[in-house]
Amino acid sequence: MNTAARERFRLVSAVHLFFTRDGEILLQRRCNTGYEDGNYSVPAGHLDGGESVIHAAIREAREEVGVEVPLDAIRAVGVMHWKAGDERIDFFVEVSKWKGEIINSEPRKCDRLDWFRVSALPTNTVPYIRRALQNYTSGTWFDCYGWDDAATE
């Protein structure tokens, strides 16, 4: 009998911020990261542990686009269990107001910030982000993406 304790599976999680204004969403073009460089995504970052999804969103807003977001301006709008090599569960939040001017605070990881209508995203949008934005506009709160099982696609 094997008495060694089996280590539990662990997931990486991130929070993605949907900054909205006048019917548009803020996208940033990735660069120098080794992942999806040259493609558009939304401001996002990993949960550090010891912080809520909402507090991680506030931290990431400050770190990535230089703005302060009040607690009451963040609304959870989706969760995605996705797979592209590794397996993740990510959270998506809408940011409706902020203090300060949005700037590119991480030019070594992002070479552009642009506003787009969700119905007219650039062709080089990261695929699971495109799906998450489609879910956001359709009101789909949970989704699985990147699995072989067609029922989850």
C-alpha cells in the first residue's frame, strides 16, 4: 500500500480587466513576453495569493495602466476554465470608472493601448480573450475553452 500523500492539483488563476467607455473596451498589444506577442489582450495579471479577485484587479489596474479603481467600480462578469498547454481558471471583471489617465505602465510588455468596439475586435486578438469578450456581451457567465470535448466549446 502506498502511504505517500498524493499532492493536490494546483491551478494558476488570473484576473482580466474589461475597461469600458463609450461602448468600447481597452485592449493592449503584448510584446516581449514570450506568450501571444503581437496580439491584443486586456489588462490582466495573476492572482498573487492572499488577495481577493477584486483586490487583484485593483492592483493590476494600477500596475498595468496606472489608474486607481474604486471597489464599487468593479463587477465580476465571467469565469473561464481554459486550456492551452496548461490548465487555468480565470476571472473577468468589468471596470466602469477609474481615477487618473490610462497610460501604458508596462511598455516592456505592451507596445500599444487601443480602444475597440467588442463587435469589431482586431483579428489578432488572443483567442480565449476574444471568446471571453463574446461571453461578456452575450451575458454568458461561465465557459470552458480549449478542451477536446466539443460540448464545452
